[in-house]
Amino acid sequence: MIYEKVYIAIITTKQYYDTTSWNDVITFFNTKYPLNGLIIETYFVDFSEIQIIDSIKNFVEKYPIGKRAIIANYSSVNIVSTTYCQNNNLDILHISPGANSNIIKSLHNILTYAPYNQYSILSFFQFFVDFQMREIKILYEQNNPSSSFYKTVLDEIVKQADLLKIKYTISNLEKGVNTYDIKPKSAIYILSDPEQLKNIYITDEFLKNIPKKCFIALTESYYNDIFKNIPALVFMPFPINYTTTTKEVYDSIKDKRLIYFTIFTLFDILFVLNSFTTTNLPLDKANYIDIDLYSDTIVPASLFNNYIDSKINGAPYGKYQILFTKNVIIGNDIDLYLKNYRGGQLSLPDSYSICKNIGITPNNPSLIEYDECDYYKIYRNWELFIVKFNSNITEISVINNLNVGSKENTKFIYEYTSDGYFKSLQRLFPMNKRELPKVNLTMSKVPIKLYYLN
């Protein structure tokens, strides 16, 4: 029974809303819970303060009283929105599916489901140490609409590198510049918009000037396969737990060519907000975190609301799926892969190939998760029958179910600072050999081939 409505304003860009299929998520939620009490208004804005504030004014005029929430994905939108609401004494809770800038920690009346950039960078440094790279080259684009986001990532890299005493240099990306004094065995972290990289900065000459044994790291966006023979990897946030609800949300997306993290967090937000239509509890941060909704049969798509810490306005965890921009692992198996694939991973425009799953999660006693994401090629009577990663769901006939699990080796010995950064991080080696994974197009990843006779 619905006792009262919850009014929601979604404030985002039309491009983001369409690209990430948020409308499919909302449609699925309304289908799964047809008697829900959510009233949703959608406002498409650019990043101008005027448009954001006008959207809030319109929302407040329509719904001057009652339980109200704003869902905004971008940190920059949330900064403007929370500040305006605070200055005008508007009691509107902000819940973000994807805002990950550290500034969210200091904002008023907001919670985010996105892992903070800190956890992306912790994952990057695990990857860096695993491959025993020598230094970091940061290429940073200052002048674009997302420059404030990239600046927060830059600050995180610098802070963690300083703590671990890892050498780094920073260069500003410039049009027409093709050499940036990149040293061999460098991890090249590029902070730039995908379209800018594709249209301006990544040229044949630029790629020719990258020394051997280097790889490119990129942060959570839809990067195309534009890097030719240079291994390039995108650190994409991923649900802490892949559950039956995650699978349902995945299945609801019509265009599965691009699957992004916020489809799962958006669903969880709608589910929790809907619970406030049948309770007399005020819709505020404390109640949002404390309300107990889940059970053995009802599980979140991405994150339990109880994992969120009100002191930092988010969860102290972050899990990332490391994706190749080039489809180097699946390759010619793509048709067979997609024939049986039913979810369990993200994707890029030109790639379903996973390198690893890395993160700081509550699921592991040591907090560190470092899953190799093995790629299996299963042969039946010497003919290729099925292909899959250990981290995705594959559906085949009942008589041929596969039992394939994760693979996490003990690789690191480490120490944390009081605020959750690595104070020390060392790779562990087997006693009888010191064999390192090679930096190449597949980052030393090779398929595991198995067969059976039928």
C-alpha cells in the first residue's frame, strides 16, 4: 500500500541519459513494481549553473512539499544543486548513481553509490605493481568540460604515487604535440575526453613515439579502439556483488552494446526511495542508509544501502573491471561469445575483452580483490563449443553446465594509511622464479583451453 509519493528530479545531460539507457532501467523498475509510489521528472541540462538551478526551481514549483529527491550523475551538477538547495533551505535529498569526485564527501545532504576516484587509483597501482612498471607518465587535458573531474583523478594519482615513492611526471596534452618524453616501462595515464583523444591527440605519430613495454590507462568512459599496437585499458566501476537483480537489470537494457555501471546503481536508488512511500520515516541521509530492505531473496543490483558511510557520503569500497579497448582476448570468438553470453561484465564500443577485476571490497577479508578473469575456451570432441570469462554468466543447455570460478592469487603485501591509501605495496614472487607478466597487447593473458569427449 502506498501512503505517500516520493518525488524525484533526474538532472543529467540528454547524451548521458540516452547512452546509458537510464530510460530502460526506469521502465523495468515500473514493470517490476507497478504499484510503486515514485513520481519522476527528468531534466536535461548542459553544465551551466543557470540550467541546473532552473531545473530545481521548476521541480520545486511542481512539488513544493513532500518527500523529494534529486538524482544527478555528474559531480559538477551535484555541487551546484546541493549548494542551491542548502542556500534556499530546500530539504531535498541528493542521491547520485555515479558522482565520484572527492568533493562529494563535503557536500550537504547527498549520498553517492559511485566508488570515489581514490579506489580507481588504488586499483591502478595494484596493476602497476603487478607488472612492475618503473614510472608513471600523466597526460592531462585541462581545457574541456570534464577538466574538474580529471583534476580530481590527477590529484589522487599524485597523492598515492608520493606515498609509495613512485616516480611520475605530468604533461599537458596539446594539439599537434606528438612526443611527451615518455620513458620505457612507463604506465601512461591519460586524462582526457574520449572524443578529444580520438579527434585531436591520438595520432599515428604520437603512438609511434611511445617506447616498448608501456601501456595506457584510462578512466571510466567509452573509449574506442584507437591505440593500435599500444595496450590500452579502461578502469570501469563495477558492482561489488553480481546478483540475480544485477542480471535482471542487465536483461532489461535493449541496446547491450554499451553496459555502464550506473544502470545498476540507478535501479538500487529507485528501489530504496520507493520504500519511503510506505513508511512514515523522513527521507534523509540517516534513514536512507539505515533502512533495512534486503533479504536472501531480495538483493541489490550493485550495492547495499547499508554499506554507505554518512561520514564520507559514499561507500569506502570500489571494484573495477579492467577492459581492453581492443577486443584482443575474444577476437574471432566474438560470435560464439555473444551467442551464449548473458551478463556479468561491462563493455566498450569495440571490446568485450576483460583483463582483470580489481578493487577494494567488503567481500574479501583482506579487502583487496585481484581476480585474473581467466578466459576459457571449452572444446567438445575437439571442436570449440563455448567461450567465457570466469566473471560472466554463460547459459547453455542443462546437461552441459559449466563450473568455472574466480581466480585470485595472493600477490601483494601492503599497509594502509589512516585514510585508506597504500602506505606500502609490494608484489610477492614465487620462491623458485621471478617471472613477471609481460606488457603486450594482451598483457600476458592467454586463453585456458579445456576439452571433453562426448
